[in-house]
Amino acid sequence: MTLQRQISFWITCLLGLVAFLYLFSSVLTPFVAALILAYLLDPLVDWLERMRLGRLTATLLVLLLFVLIFVVVLLAAMPLMINQTSALIAKLPEYVTRLQTLVAEQGGPLFERFGGTDRLKEIQGQLGSSVGEGAKWLGGIVTSLLSGGHVILNLISLLVLTPVVAFYMILDWDHMVAKVDGWLPRDHRDTIRELITEMDRSVAGFLRGQATICLFLGLFYAIALSLAGLHFGFVIGIISGLIGFIPYVGSLTGLLLSVGVAIAQFWPDWTMILVILGIFGAGQFLEGNVLQPKLLGHALGLHPVWLMFALLAFGSLFGFVGVMIAVPLAAIIGVLVRFALRQYLASPVFHGYRGSKAATDEANAP
């Protein structure tokens, strides 16, 4: 009965959390952003405390420095981002038409040889129609984002509330952690502490490491593509970096966009097209062989397929808030699943009652 009550209690807590996120997801964005910001900046504040600064002074210093850097970068990059994004959307149908013409010119003889000319024209027509509709739809979204009062109000609340809420969270972080630690069940406190430590190592390692990787790759692609003379290279590079936390999606999206624009812009100059491919090849080499092993390692311990599923699932359930919490929750669920699997492999359910003691001794062996 005790085990049943414990299971019922934790299931009730989980359902309550899900219901809370679902009901208040529309207003939680600045608070979730503040929680993530406080989680990332708290170690720096702790370090300043060890340097004999007071908690209040350290919190103010770190947060003000972060806000200053963020505002400078925002003011410097946002006008260029908006202009290039709008221009890219406007030029997208022209680029697609150019690519269609190149496909017809270069691949026409091959299609004629195999009797597929009519099919080629049909595919071209469908592609042109789909891209045209997609460009109009994307342009409408951008226009609504820039002109919608509700969205602008949410953005202002995000920019204003997030630093304020983060300030109070960082200031009281140690107190909150101690308070939650005091609520842990006495009989399972050590086990829960071990799990929380593993979760913290997994989530913190991924968030800090992946944020650094995304920032570096975004700047690398943006600068390299702009120097190569690619139209809209800056915004394509930034987009590639920003969505780089989704495995393979960020790099693939940037590669397709940049190569498509490069073919439409530089054809028949294969040299420049190969330069664009080389830029993404260099970025992927740096990410896979230098940045990830040094900054990320095996911090998350999750398969990329599970991570992509978590992003889609939580995003579908809770919107933008779900996307923000998808990676931490995926890491936490991964830690809990691995713990449950270890318990199962050491239990009589797996080994049978005769081998349960031996299995337990083997699992607890150093």
C-alpha cells in the first residue's frame, strides 16, 4: 500500500504539472525564459560570490552585463535580419523559377531521352505553385508578426519581464534549492539527490554547451557566407545557428537554403557553389570533431531521434513554451528511464527470484 500511495502521489504531481503547463502556456514564456536564464547564470554568480562579492552585487553585475550584451547584439543584428528575411521571402519565387529553368535546361535532354518531358513540366508547375503559395503564407506570417499588437505585447513582456524575474530567481536560487531539498522524502533522499545531480549534469551540460555551439556556428556561417558574396548569407547563417540545437535540422536547412540561393545566383560558376558547400563542410567538421567533443561530449545522453520527437511533441502540446522546455524535460525523462531500467535489470522481475540477490550484488558492485 505504501508503494501504491507513492506511485499515486507522483502520478498526481505529474498530471498537475501537465495541466498547469497546458492551461497557462500562453503566459509562461517570460517565466520559463527567466528560469532557463537563471539556471545558466547562477554558476557565474556563485563564482563571483567566492570572489568575495555579495550575492546581490554579483546578481546585479552578471544580469546587467548579460542584458547589455543582448541589447547591443539585438540592436546591431536585428535591422539586418529583418531586411534580409523580408528580401529573401520576396525573392524566393524568383529563385525557384531560376532553379526550374536550370533543371529544364540541364536535365531536359535526359528527360527527353527517357520520354519524361511532360512529367518534368508537370513537376515544375507543381513546384512553382507550391513555392509561390508557401512564400505568400510565410510573408503573411512575417507581416502579422511585425504588425500584430498581441505578439508585440508578448515580445515586450518577454524582454521586460524576463530580466526582472531572472533577477529574483538568481538572488534566491540557493534558498529555493535548499527549500526543495528539505521537502524530499527522508527514506529516498539520497537516491533522489543522485538522480537530481545526474539530471543537473545532463541538462546544464547540454544547455551551456549547445548554446555555445549554436552561437559559434551561427556567427561562422553568417560571416563566411556574407564574405563569400552569397545573397542573404547573414540571415541564412543565423537561421542555421539558431535551429542548430535540433540534430541535423539546422545544418540541413542552412545547407539547402544556401546551396539553392548559390545555384540561382552563381550558375554556371561551379567554383562559388563549391565554396558555399565547403563553408558548410567546414562548419560540420568543426561541430563534429572540435566543438561537440569539447563542449558537449555525452552531456545529454539522448538519441537524436528521441530529441526531435520531444521537440515536436512538447511543442505540439504546449506551443513555444513546450519547445523551450523540451530539451530539459527530455534529458530528465532520459535520466529517469535509465534509472528505472537499472532497477528493473536488478529486480526479480528480470532475473527471477532465485537470482535476485546475485543480480542486486552485481548491480551494486563498484
